[in-house]
Amino acid sequence: MVRLDRIYTRGGDGGMTSTGDGLRVSKLHVRIIAGGSVDETNCAIGLAISAGTTEELSKVLRELQQFLFDLGADLCVSLPSLGEPDLLQTRLSSGDAEHLERVIDRFAERQAPLNSFILPGGSLAAAQLHLARSVCRRAELDVLRMQETEPLNPAIAICLNRLSDLLFVLARAANDDGRNDVLWEPRNTGA
């Protein structure tokens, strides 16, 4: 269990912060930027819950918020060097991506067919879930950027990819399973 005795530490006043394993890095470090995008995704999901959703949808969204903390922990604690023990016992795995896929399938099977692209909108909760989806896509890009220079658990990027798909499906669930989606209507250019 985490215990925070004090919210401010003054340790970051000079533009530095600590990773989950105690390493001091710039707040502009790719690991910190990626973690911030994951946190922002979690906040956007919290907004969607606050907008009011079904009990089933709220339960799934709260579980995703917990999952994003696990993902964030994996992101902020470096992988161990060869022969060293792992400081984090809760690394993500392919099983996590498979779980997200099962939730996608569960919701998608009851949704109206997609015959058009849809706009981020409809109900307030759906619009906020579309926002969470787009922030999650950015988090995935930040993680992929980080993987270019830092060793990282590959399951993190895979799970963010699945999560953005799941958030799309959940946004449709918040729009009466797609029946209240706002459809894209391409302009008629008269050409």
C-alpha cells in the first residue's frame, strides 16, 4: 500500500523528478512524458464516469482506471538488467491485452453495425470516452517513442493499443450501443 505523508516535496522544483525505481530524471524525459499521457487518459476516463453511465459501463471504466495505474507502474519502473531482480512484481503481459480484447468483443457484439465513421459526440459520457480514446492514442505514441531509446515491456504499447480500441467501443456503448452515434457526413464538393 502506498502512503503519502506530504503532497509537496520540493524535489521537482528544479525540473527533475524521480521514477518509480528512484532514478532522478528530467521532467522532460520520455518516461515522464509517457507516464503523463497515461495519467491524462485515466483522468479522461474519470470524467466519463462522472458524466453518468450505466452501472455496467461504470464498473468496466473503474476497472480500466485501476489497470492504468498498473500500466503506469510498469512504465515508471525500469526493466531489470540481466541477472538483477525485478523491482516490480506486477508487469503487464499478453494476458492483459487478451483480457481487453474479450471486453471489446463483449460490448461490440451487441452494437449497431458501423456503416460510417463516427464523430466524437452523442452523450456527454460518449464524448468524454472519445476524448479518453484520443489521449490514449497519444499515450501509445509516447510509449513507442520511449521504446526507441529505452528498454520497455512491449506489453505496455500493445495494451494501450487495445485500450484505445476498447474506449471506442465503450463510447459507442454510452451512445445506446451505437444507435445514438453521430455519423460523419462527407462534404459534397460538387466536383
